[in-house]
Amino acid sequence: MSDARTPAQIEADIVRRREQLAETLDEIGVRVHPKTVIGDAKAKVAETVDRTTGRAFAAVHRTVSGVRGRFVTEDGAPRLDRVVPVALVVVGLVGLLAVSSRKRKP
């Protein structure tokens, strides 16, 4: 490597490198600043919550649509052959709970 640079060129190179180093140190300082770290963490948590909420909403929507499809026809009319037995089971369970709670009370 030939070092045919003048002292002025060397000095200019040193100044340029110092400026680059100062910029790098400033950037590192911003990245590790507590407010920046907290802000980044909050953003990641918010993103995760949004993604999880979206997935949960989609899953609930699929489930509700599936259940609705079993108890309602395509034109929106209830399927009585399926609704009535489920309603009877629900009424029976509520009745059993009511009877059992009365037995417990003195």
C-alpha cells in the first residue's frame, strides 16, 4: 500500500472518519435510550396483540358461521328439526340446575 497522501488528505480523512464515528455513536445512543427501548417493546406487544386478536376474531367468526349453518337454512329460516331438540336439552339442563339448587337450600 503506497502512502502517497499529503498531510492535508490524511487530516481530511481523519475528520471524515470522526464525523462518521460521531454519527454511529449518536445512532447507538438513540437505539439504547430507555424511551426508545420501551417504545419498541410497546410496538411489538401492540403488533402481537393485534395479530392475536385478528386470529381470534377469525376463529370465532368461522365457528359462529359453522354453528349458524347447522341451525339456519341458506335463506335465514330456522331449521326446526335441529333447533327444537337443542332447545329441549337446554330447558332440561336449566330445570335440573334449578331443582338441584333448591335441594341445597335449607
